[in-house]
Amino acid sequence: MALGNLDRLLQIESLDGIQWVPGAGAKPMSEWLDVCRKILDADKCLQISCAPEEVAFLLSNLKHEGLFISTHCRTEKEAYDVLKIVERHKR
């Protein structure tokens, strides 16, 4: 999805959600809060991928309703640490 089309896409009532993928070489997901908030504030679901170290920041700065975060952990310990972060941010 090109950012130039975001406003038009958010106006489509039958569109329930958007997967935001900044693209190769782009800034990390934590630097796209404005785009993420715009999608969530339009009452659309948002699917994003991020590094494990971004999960806490994103959960602290985005509303949770309609938010789907995907991440890839390098170790079992890292995965458990992410699960603990998610548990602490449950609302």
C-alpha cells in the first residue's frame, strides 16, 4: 500500500484492516507511529511486523484494539521475554 492512498483506503467502509509494511531498508516500525495511529484511529485493524525489542514500545504507544503484532525471536528466552512484555501490557 502506498502512503499516498492511505486516506482513500481508510474511507472504504468494507475494508476492515490494513497490513502496514514499510518496505526493505525502511525505518523500523517504531518510527511509523503516525501511520499506525491513523489506521487504528480510523477503526481499522492493523497488522504490523517488528523486531522483538520494539514490542514494548509499540504496545505502550498504540491502542490495542484491532492491533496484530508479528515478531521473530532468535532464541527461546527472547520469545519468553516478549511474552512477558505482552502480558504486562494487557488491558
